[in-house]
Amino acid sequence: MPSSKNEKALAGRGWPHRGEPMERRDKEQENLSRLERAAQQTADPKTLQRKAKKPEDKFHFSLRKTDLWWTVGFAAGALLLFGIQVLINWRLEWLDAPLRVRVLNYVKGGLLIFVLLTVANVVEVFLIGRIPNRVSRFNLKRIFRLIVGVAVVFVAISVLFVNWYAAVVSLGLISLILGFALQMPISSFIAWIYILARAPYRVGDRIRIGDAHGDVVDVSYLDTTLWEFGGEYLWTDHPSGRIIKFPNSTVFDTPVFNYSWPLFPYVWNEIKFQLAYESDLEFVALTMREVVEEQIGDVMGQKVKVYKHMLSKTPVDELEVREHPVVHFRVSENTWLEAIVRYLVPPKEAGRTKTRLIKEMLARMNAEPDRVLFPKSNLR
């Protein structure tokens, strides 16, 4: 049955024909779900799109030789200390009683530490290492290593302090003193746990927090490191060559602007031209749209579909978001019109994309000087 003109136009814009089966809708929903799952593993737009387009690969656990050697080494150390303990208990006459008690105490402490390290390495390799999500795997490893480190330190202190009561009292007093003296580091450590749990930003994200703008290159236990972009010496969004460090506790009282939100790592950008009132506005709008669509392609439509899908789950789903570049005109404060084209772009590619688009737009519009009238002379 032949389609009407309206149906053809809608089909050309990506709308389904009347009576089209539900398979296409289910396929789009599946693609959106795949994109969301890919966003949990990376914040880079190109990698995210690549992971979402290709079929999902099942996570394959692989055992590295270094992990195996560390496990064997810790287990061998535990067996060696156990053998020393058995030998000392068997040959009591080799050592005096006070020295024997002290040596056995050290051996038991070392044995417990090596057992902890062996079990921790097995858990990290065979349990945490099997988690498919790379970000979750990295965060869990860091937290688990911290817990193991605290346990090892506690065992070492208990070995040095034979009297447990004295050890507990000493640790209590030290903790009380350090609690007052190290309030800022402690709050930064708690903020590190908050960053891992709530993920206001991750390594690789482009963020703004306070007066700091940059890409996150490291989130340690106490502070965050940014590779600055822009800054006081640059007006573009290119790296300035400087790094910025701030305590993790800053996230508790300062808003974080994340330009690389994993589920939608894009920002809207605009290009603005000033034109005379006599210009052919239809030609200008058509030229600007064509250039953006040629340079960006169908990627923008896919991005907007993801955005609409997320908005549909919120109270603001009534917003009208177009899947193609939009050109607006408005009256400038001076005597010219402003032609503005709006499009989506990854935040780290905003500067390069805008430069490329401006060059192409100017080349096409300057080729039609009778239809596009730009400001001239010293009045521009």
C-alpha cells in the first residue's frame, strides 16, 4: 500500500511507518539498555558508542602469572614460619624461656600476616577479579587493600605490644589525639568513600568544582588531581599544562559540574553569526544545518534518543528535544541579526568541532555574498 507524503517524511526522519511491528521499538529499547550498561564501564563517548554498537562480549576471567606467583610466595612464607614455630616448640632447649616466648610471639604474628596476605590475594584475584564491571572491580580492589592494610598494621601492633590492655589503651589515646589533629584528612578519606559509592565523578571525567576546571586523572584516599583545561591563560577548552589538586572533602560543600556523565557524556554547544536583516535567512539556516549534519552525521540523533529515554523516567520528560541541529534567529543588541545553530558534542571535542564547523560554514556562506550579508568595515 503506498504511503502518503507525510508518512514518507516521517520515515525519512526516523519515525516508524503506520502499522510497523513492535520489533523495531524493542530493538531501540535494547540498544538504549546496551548503551546504559556500556556507560557503567567508561565515560569516553567514542568508547561508549563502540561498546554499545557491537554485541556484548561476555567477561572472561584470566589469571595472570604475577598474581599466581604472589599467592604462592605468601603461602610459602606462611608455611616457612609455621615450620619455624613447630621447630621451636619441638626443641625447647635451643632458646631460653623469655627469648623463646618473644620469638614465638614474633613468629605467630608473621604467620598471621602471611596468612592474611595469602587469603587477601586469593579473594582479590578469584572473587573481585571476576566482577565484569571494570570500575566496580577497581574500586573494590582499592577498598579491600585498605582493609587488609589496616588488619596487617593491627596485627603488627599487637605483636609489639604483648599486653593487649596497654595496646588498646595506647591506640585509644592515639586515635583520640589524631582525631582532633587530623579532622581534614579524615573527612577527605570519608569523602573518598563517598566518591566511590555515589560517583559524582570518576577518573577520566571532565568536571568543574568551584574555580577548578579539568579532567580527573586520579582520585586518591585524600585528594583529587585534575589536568586543567582552559584556565587564566587560555580561552579555549584545551589543556593548560597545569594540574590542580584539592581535598576530597570539597565535594561535601561545593557543587560538582560533571561534563562527562556516563549515561550522557555530551553537552550542547552553539555557533553564532551576526547577519544583516537583508540576508536570505532560509539559505543561512539550511547551510548551517547541512554543515552540522554532514560533520556530526547520525550520531546526534542517537544521542538525543538516549537523552529522551532518560528524560522519560523523570518529571521533566515534557521538554522538546530535537534529534537534528536547530537554527534560531534573534535580534542582537546592535543593528544585526544573530543566527545560532545548536548541536551536541563530546565536551573534550567541543573546541575542535566548533573550529571545524565554523570554517566550513564560513566557506559556504562567503561563496554566496548576495544571499549572506556579514557585518563589514569598522562597524562589525
